[in-house]
Amino acid sequence: MMLSAFVALWANGLDLSHPTARLAGLSACSLLVLAYATNYGSRQSLVRYGLSIFETVRAHAIVGATLALVMFLLQSGLSVSRLSFVYMMVLSAALTIALRVILVASNRRRYGTEFEQTLVIEDSAYLDGGAITGQQSVRFCGFDVHSARSNPATLDALGRMLRPVDRVVVSCDTDKHHDWAQLLTAYDVRVDIIDRQATELPVLGTGHFGDWRTLMVAGYSMRPRDVVLKRIFDIAVSSLALVVLSPVFLVTLAAILIEDGRPFFFKQDRVGRDNCLFPMYKFRSMSAAKCDADASQLTQRNDSRVTRVGRFIRATSIDELPQVLNVLLGQMSIVGPRPHAIMARAGEKLYWEVDDRYWHRHRLKPGMTGLAQVRGHRGNTEEEDHLTDRLEADLEYIDGWSIWRDMRILLATVRVLVHSRAF
């Protein structure tokens, strides 16, 4: 920083006695404090050019902006050469970036793109080295925990192997977990023990229940504030839809009444959030005497049960509009996985018989439209692939939910309101 200050002042015909030079020491101290507070110089930034340059520019920008604000508030800008100050910060950033690039290049030659050194200890349980992707700085060795604990020479050899590494991963049988934990706690290094059962389970983390340690395999899909935000979005959109689409409602009700009489609506139990059933509403599209409330027979092309009005409102998705009532009641959302009938089938199998993950899609409220629908996965499920395609999209939506994604899906739905698989 002092070198940068000297060059910047010299370029403007000044020397180190100028008040601007005092900012060099203050800037250097500020950079050190910021580096400590923001973990500047993280392991990954020491082997990645882009991240290292970004962290350097960000640190100098924050310090420069902060000092400029302080000078403005203290009205000390008149005694400081602002041009020299800018030169000093830019030159300091450039020099730091050059040094960091040299450091990164040296580290990459020595360690590769993974700076963390890992030692894998295999004790009668061997790993597939090819399955460990993205870990270039990994070494394997074999030890038996029982012989190691009773042999000082082996403990010494193990300690010397651990000194240059950042992490130890132990692969052993379950009955040896406690022994390895007891042994390696004596060394100043991070230790992980591979648990085959935890690998097979969808473990999200660990927790406590009384004095017991637990493996957390599921959690809330949305934060409380996101739940509130999504509910506000649902109420706003469904209320507006009721007002704007009221003429469509009235015309549809009249058409159903003229062709086939009452009832206007078709109510069917569907699987909703937490796998709880709820009554979902549609405009009735089948003859009143032939409605199938259990969905034991999926609608086929040219199905004789469907009325003329029904064919039109199904092809244009108008039959789905009464679900805004389900949204207002809190049973559904505007966007989410589409709710399915209990006895619906994909090919010859019930939906949950096709894929064990089927029930996972009910972690959120079902929606009037969803990611699967805008991708074209809608209509009848004549083959098992028709269901699995929807399931993959539903799970992707749940795992990557955001209010902006809901808005994009809602806008994209307009393009798929009319589709060839509606019959």
C-alpha cells in the first residue's frame, strides 16, 4: 500500500509528507480487518484465478468507498488529493492481483485445483478411487486400528502422515467406528468417518434428541417467510383471476346448463400437501350420469362420457379454472405439482408403484400449473415415462423454489393452455 501511495503521489507531483499519504496506512489496516472479517484468502481463492481476483477487487472497492464516505462526513476532502487517493487504491488493487495470480499459479502447480490435502485411511473397507471426483489432492493408505492403538511406532508413523494434511477420511467397518474416533481425536486434524448407511440415506445433516445423535433425512421445503410470500402471491393472483375471468365463468356455467343441466362443478378427491386428500373443483366436462369420481378409468381420446362443451373446456383448460377456489381456501397454490387422483395409473401401475419418490412431490401444496406442465408433461399418462417425466420436474421445482420461478412458470403457462393431449 505504501508503494502504491508513493507512486500515486509522485505522479501528481506530491511527496509522502502530504496528508494523502496518511490514508495509505489507514487503508492497509482497513484491508487487514476486512480480510479477517470476510475470510479473504479462503482455500479455494488460493487455487482459483477468478475467485482470487474477485475477492481482491471487492476488498479494495469496499475500503475505498468507506474511506471516501468518511472523508466526506468529516469534510476532510479538501486537504486530501482525491486523484492521488484513487490512483493509490487502483494501483494497490493491481499490484495485489498480480501477486495473487503468481501465488495461485504456484499453488496450482503444487496442489492442482484442490488446495485441501486429504488422507484416506482404509481399514478392511476399500473405496472406489474412481468414484471420488473433483478430489485431486487425495492420498490413500491402509491401517488397522487395533494394531495402531497398541504400537507406538505405528502411532508415530500415522502422526507424521497426518501433519501435512487438512482432512482425514476413514473407511472402515461399522464396528470399528468408535475405535477410529477415539484414536484420531488425539490428532489436531479434521476427521470424517464414512458411514455406508448414511450414504444410502438422503441425510441432510445431524442433530440431537435428548442425549441421542440423530441423522436428519428431511426438513421443511420452504422457510417461514417464503411460505408467507407464496401465500400472498396465491391470494393476489387467484383474487384477480376471479374478477378478470368472471365472464368466462358465467358463459361456461350457461353452456353446461344448456347442454347437460346441473351440477355445474365436478368435485374429486385429490392428493395434496403432506399426502392429505382434499376436494378439488373443476367445471363438469362429462355427462352427469357418467362421471367417474374415483378416476378409476382415465379419459381417452373421443371418450363418449365427455360432452361437447366438455371437449372444448378441456382442450382450452377452462375446466381447471374453479381451482382458484381451492387456492383461496388454502388447499392449493397457483404454482406447484399438479394434484393427482387417488386411483390414477401410468400404464398398468398406480402412480406410487412406478417410482418410490412419488410421495415426495407432496411436500408442497399442489398447484393449478407447474414446471411439468410448462415443459409439456401433461394430459393422460398412457405410459410409465409420462409419470416419471412429471415427477422429475416436480421434484426439481420443489428443490429449487423461488417466487421469481413461480412468476416465470405462471407466464409460461399461457403458451400451453391449449394442448393436443387434452381430451
